[in-house]
Amino acid sequence: MKKLILIATAPLALAACGEDSAVEERGDMLEEQADAIENVGDDRAGQLEEMADEADTDAREDMLNERAEEIDHIGDDAADALNERADEME
């Protein structure tokens, strides 16, 4: 009898651990988009920092480093906003 109950309830237990709902799937997609946005911001900031290292003047180097920091923050802020929305969907 106990085996029969275990066999009968096993599919229910598996379903509870199963596939994500459509909302959770959307949240996962938002997290992936957030990662991509953050990576693009990091890559672009890295490019600007490399350009700053090769700048002809200190003023140009400072300007490029400042812009790199701004780009990095913009990407981080956008990623954080998407991650917050994704967290609400879980």
C-alpha cells in the first residue's frame, strides 16, 4: 500500500520541481538580457580605457577614462533594472 501511494504521488512531486511558468521563463530571458547588456557596457568601457592608455594628451586620456566610467555605470544600471524586473517574476 505504501509503495502504491509513493508511486501515485511521485508525478506530483516531480511536477512541483518541473518546468518554469511562462512568467518565470520571461524572467530568465530578462536575466540573460541583463548579462548581455552588462557585458556590452564592460566591453565598450574596456575599449575606451585602451584608447585612453594610448591618448596623445592627458586631457584626452582623462576624457576617455571618464567616458569609460560613464558607459560602465550605464550598462550596470540598465542590467540592474532588468534584474529587478526578473526577480519580480520569480
